[in-house]
Amino acid sequence: MVTAYLVNHTHWDREWYFTTMDSLVLSEQLFTEVLDELETHADANFCLDGQTSVVDEYVEVHPEAKSRIQKLVATGRLFIGPWYTQTDALIPDAESIIRNLVIGINDTKKNYGQPMMVGYLPDTFGFNAQMPTLLRQVGIDNFVFWRGTNYNTQLKSLYFKWTGLSGKQVYAANFPFGYFTAQLTPESKLKMNQFVKERFDPAADFAANHGQNKDILMPSGIDQMNIIKNIGATVKELNAHSKYHTVISSYPEFIDILRKKKLPDYQGELRLPTYARVHRTIGSVRHEIKCQNFLLEQKVLKRVEPLTVIARQAGLTIGNGLLIKLWKKLLECQPHDTLGGSVSDNVATDILHRFKEANEIADGIENMIEKKLAEFLKLGPNQVLLFNTQPYEVYAYKSVQLLTASKQVRIEGMSDQVIESAKHFPERHHVLMMTPRGKEFTDEPEYYQITIKGKVKLPALGYKVFEIEESDQPLPEPQISEASHKATITNERQSLTFKDGHLNFQTNSREITDVLQLVDSANDGDTYDYSPLVGDHEQILPFEQAVNVQIGDSSEALVIEGSASLPKTLADRTSAQPHYGSLSYRLTVKFNEHGMIEGHLVVDNQVLSHRLRLKFNPQVATDKVMAEIQAGYVTTKNQPIPDDWAQHYDEKPVNIYNFDKTVNLADAKTHFTFWGAGQKEYQYKDRALFITLMATTSQLGKSNLAWRPGRASGDTTNQGHVMMPTPLAEELGNNQFDFAFALDDQPFNLRHTNELTQAWLAPSLSYQKQSLNLFVKRLDNKIWETEDDPSIPKELSVLNIDTSLDVTALYPAYSEEDAYVLRIQNMTDSPQPLPKRLTEKGTMVNALEEPVKPSSVIDPFDLVSIKIKF
């Protein structure tokens, strides 16, 4: 006898084509009715979509409901958490996914009771291969999901053990036909026989027959759907019509059943569009959201959090409440629709505003720490404070911003100094000063705002004070050549040359013509997917001229400009008399000290509905790509796509993939690496690597796309719905992209590539206590000096560990005031030893800061957390 376990839930997107405030209004009625129904029907239970944030927002306007929620959670009738928001699984940083769980679990425990410890993501657009590893960081051993499976090519059962790259496993339960598989609406109740015959039993047949399952999961709920009223009587009637026996259940109960079974194993990502769309090209929609997310993640992880650790050791405490507020703003931008960009323009405006708010918190925390420590040190205007937020000593190039009376200055102890940029501020007259005598007026002298770059040695996880000295000779400044059809930059063993419209790369052993190109094509898609336009072809955009920028003896850059006149709209692409729009662009490339080529691209976009990509021609003899994902690497190889693919898939399974930070090509002798700063999508074909920069569109959802036949995604062609224009998703105007790449005549090495990634992401942090311009650091004019400041040394190192350790997070512990969490990942396929002195200094914990069994190694593609007291 097969038993069907019916789970009543609601799926609750915080925003989509509706805003977060719309969602709050909808919860007013629905969540209240859920509480009422649960309190009057003891046989009912309900899942509030596995995320805490929506409950918090409801309780904010219904504080009286908190005690009701706590009672229902305590009795196992209402299920909340473990996520703070329902994360996207392909675009965020691994640490964002972990912290989403940590904050969601902690908040649920604090406010409502025991969270639902189920890795529940019912509507996310595919899953990275490391989700099992990330879930196990907080002790979750299971995963319940919808999209991404194929039971002909991947595995045979809906229920299986999913193994991460680390070897860690979770029990996985899939509902291939969605979280609405057994959606019991008031209408279906009135037509129960039809519902069972045409919907319920066929879905149950599939679940039972794929894996010979005697116990099957049947979720009942849909977006913003209310609780099933009188569920006991409803299930009794369901059983009267169905050939299966159905019982009222919950996700935790069903996972308990799976734990007792022998299940097949599976390892790898889950993003095949067999039974549902996964939107394989959503990684380039609304690129600004992706880029802002990446930059904010790096700001929090590489700057703000480790800076708070340094600050606490120097006598200044930034509370965890403010740091968690910052994280919540970021996590609110990371659900699948939100971060994917498949939202209305109204929602996109809200998302960008949250990024603005989060950046203000992050920058404000940094400003506060920098100024207060400068005051503790009693620094003068001729001193500058440099920070190192990495837990090991560095000798590296850093950029330092100064305000000085003249440009003829130097920083003592810094080598290879050059002025990267300089801005002159003229003398100002009759400037107000507040003094002990009252208001006084004075003249403010002229000054310069300059950025000096040079090589400097800094203590591990700490700071050092440097003196600013007057100099007899000015530092080198950028010298720009005249625009030309030929220009070259070199490092010790490589060169990049612009010649007659081509960007060429050369070493002692090889020369590559057109190593990097810009290519463009029409986009007939929407905010979910790119789609090619019939009759259109991707074209190479021209590079027209270049200038050489020389800064001192060792620093130079190549600035290449170009423009193209393209059909303005999709209709113009096929019109006999098209209108045209301009696409102008400026690409700056330079070698850094690690041999990487850093790129900065500025695009003035005046063209609608098109896709812009970087095309690399690295001449690496391989048919495989090694892409970095969250906390690991996966190898992809283009798969054949059958001519009748539409008979087997909900969308074309195109060979376009997501990555986290790097994409790598390697043969026996050489390798190529691309580093992205918010770019998340690649394609490899004909020995060329394509990185999508932007795919612009004017519609939220469109039907009958070339790669996605049938209905529109996003409800826009559903009954009663309308098409929703998205002019903001055309991303007109100035767009900027940062990236890096490297070609090396050496075999590919995981550890070396990871070290380059960390070096590239390492920030420059400096502070000068000056009074010439109190808005260079926005809060300087409102952070007043205080009395009784502690006396701190002019050089401080908080923690110094082995440089081979790849630190992903370092922050004040959530569980103890005087403790800190250090999280380290092993991004290689071999075990990595943990230094004994590090494990002796702290306690090994999981991401929830609960003690775990100590280990002397980090397993391949795994993470460990250590709670440390200094």
C-alpha cells in the first residue's frame, strides 16, 4: 500500500511583480486565518514557506500574534524557518547562503521557537552542486525542492541521498510537478472526484513509480494560498475517491521517514528543465542587481566584518545588531525572483534602494571604526592609517586616498609610489569655524584630493600608522598618449597590443590575435530568459582607437574605445527602414602585480533588447570548463541537444551555465582563467569562452520564445493577467563592468588560482584624520570626538594564520560577546591540514556556533568554522 503524505503550506514570494509591501498586505488576512484555523482544528498543521522574514513582517504589524505563533510552533502545528529569506542557489556567495540559514535559525529560536530544520526551497531556479555541503554547515541533513531533476538521465527516484563535493550528504525529496502538486482549492473540494482522477492520482502515480516508493510526498499549496479549511474532513473525502491512502503530514515527518530508507545516491548540480523551467539564462538579466549584490557581499565579508574584529580588539565595539541589520538588507535582495531579476520595475526600484541602504550601513560602520581608531591614536593630518583585513601579513600594492596642501608628498615606508588620480580644490574665503570663543571666520587654503598607489607591508588582521612626508619631487602621475591605431602594454613576460582594431596577446611561446572581443546580438527574451531573434546573428563590435596610459616605470594601462550603431528596437532588427541607437564603450586593461589582466568596461547603452558579451579566444585545447561555484568547482562539457528537445524539456537545455567567481580552461600545458565581479553566466563553444555582461529586455514575461515555447513565465499570459513592460530592464545609459583574466603557460593549479582570487578581492582601506573636507568620508562631520579614549599602539595585529588557509568569513560571534568566528574553506580536491596552534586557540563549531567533533584537516571542498577568543 502506498501512503501519500499531504503537506499543507503556502508559497510566499516576498516580492515578484508585486512588492514587499503588497506581500505584507496579503499576509494581513491570510496569516491571521492560518492562526485561527490551526487554533480551532487540532488535526491541522501548516508550513509558512520555510522563511522567517515574512513572519517577522507580519508580527511587526500584529504584535499580539507573537504568542499565538509561539504556542503553535511549540506544539508542532506551525512550521517556520530555517531560512531568513528563500535564497537563490546559483548566484549568491556561499557565505550568504550559510548566513541566511544562521540568521533565519537564530531569529526563529529567539522569537518563535524551534525552527523547521528542513532545507526547503520549493521554487528556486536550480541548485548548485554544493547545497548539501552548505546545509550541513548548520546541521541540516535534508533538502526538499522542486526544479532541476531528470529521472531518465540523472537518477531514478524522487527521493535520494544528495552528496556535495565535500562528501557530505543530505536526504533529498523532490516534487517534480511543483509545490502545488496536490493543490486543494475550494473549487477542487467541490469537484473532488475530478481533482483526484485528473490531478492527484496521476502525480501520485509518478512519485510512486519513480523509485518504487511506498511513501510519497504530496505538497498542497500555491503562491499566497490560504490554509486548507477543515483538512481532516477534506482528506477523508480525498481518500474516498483516490486509490492511494493519504494522511495529514509535514515536511519534518516525511524526512524522518526517508531517514529510515535505503536511498540511491546522486552528486552534482540540479538545473535540468525536464519537468519545470529553471531559466538557464537568468544569470544575466538586470545585471546591475547581480553586480551590486556581488560588490556588497565582498564589502561585508572583506571589509566591514573583519574591520569590526580589529575594532573590538582596539577598544571599540560595533554591535551585532547593526551587523545583522546589514546582512538582512542583503539577504532581502537574494530570493530567486529578486536576485534573478524576474521582477517588475516597481520591485527592481525597491531592490536597488535596499542595496543603497545596505551600502550606507556598511560604509557608515567602516567610517565609524576608521575615525574612532584615528582619534584613539591621536593622529595628525600628516599621518595615515592603513588596515589589513586579512588574517596574515601582506606585502602588496594598496591605494591610499589623501587630502594634502600639495601633490609633492610621499608615504614613508611605501615603495613604487605613483599618483593614480588627483583633484584640485581652490581656496575658499569666509569659512565658518566653531571655536571656544564662538563663531569665527577664516580662509580655507587650496588643497588636493589624491590617490597614491604603492607597495606596503601590513600586519596580519590589523593596522599600521604611516607618516605623510613632503617631497622635493612630485610622484609620477598618469601620462596619456595620443589616440592611435596601435598601442602596447607589457609585464615581465607578456604583452597586450592594440593594433588596427584587434586586441592581441603575446608571450615568448605564442601569440593570440583577438584575445578579447565584444559581441552583441538581439534579445527576444524577457526578465527570465535570453532568447535569440529569428534571423539575427551575434556580431563583433569594433574597437576603433586606443591610448596608452603610463604611470611611473612599472604601471601602465591600455584604454580602447569603440562604438557601434545598432537597430534601436527588436522591430528595427527586421524592419526595411530601421531606426538606430548607439552603443559606445571604453575598455581599460592593465597587468597587475600578479600577472592578471584587469579589465574595466564602461558601456553607454542606447539600444533596446540586446545581449552584450565578452568573447575570449584563449587557444586552450579542451572541450571542458572548470567553473567555480559556491565553495567548490564543477566541470562542465557541452551536452548534445536533440532536435525534438521541446518534446522532452520545458525549455531548451542550452549549454549556458552559472559560475561564482572564476571560469577556467586548461590543457596539459596552458590554462586560462576569467574572474568576474558580478558576472554570473558563461558559454563555451568553438574554443571560445563567452561571458554575458547584460541581456536587456522590455517585458517581464513573454510567450513562445525560441528557447522556451508555450506560456510566458511570470503569469503574464495566465487568465486575467496582463503583459508587464519593464523599461528599467533595458538598462539604458551608463553601465560598468569589472573583471580580470589571465593566460599562463603552466598547468592549471587549483590552489594557485584560489590565491589569485583572494588577492584580487583583497581591499584597500585607509583613513586620514583631516579637516579640509569632512564629506570624503560621509559621516566624518557627525562623528564627534569623545573624552577618555583608550590608548592604543600605532601598529596592531589581531590574528596571524597560515597564508595557505582560505578565509571566507571572520566576524564577531553571535553566541558570545568576546568571541569571533573564523570560517575557512578548502577549494581543492585534497585534504588540507589545519595548523594545530589554530585549533588550540579556538573551538571547532558549526556555523550556528555549536561545538562539533574536532578535526585536524579540512576535507576537499568543505568548510570549517572555529570560534576564537583572543
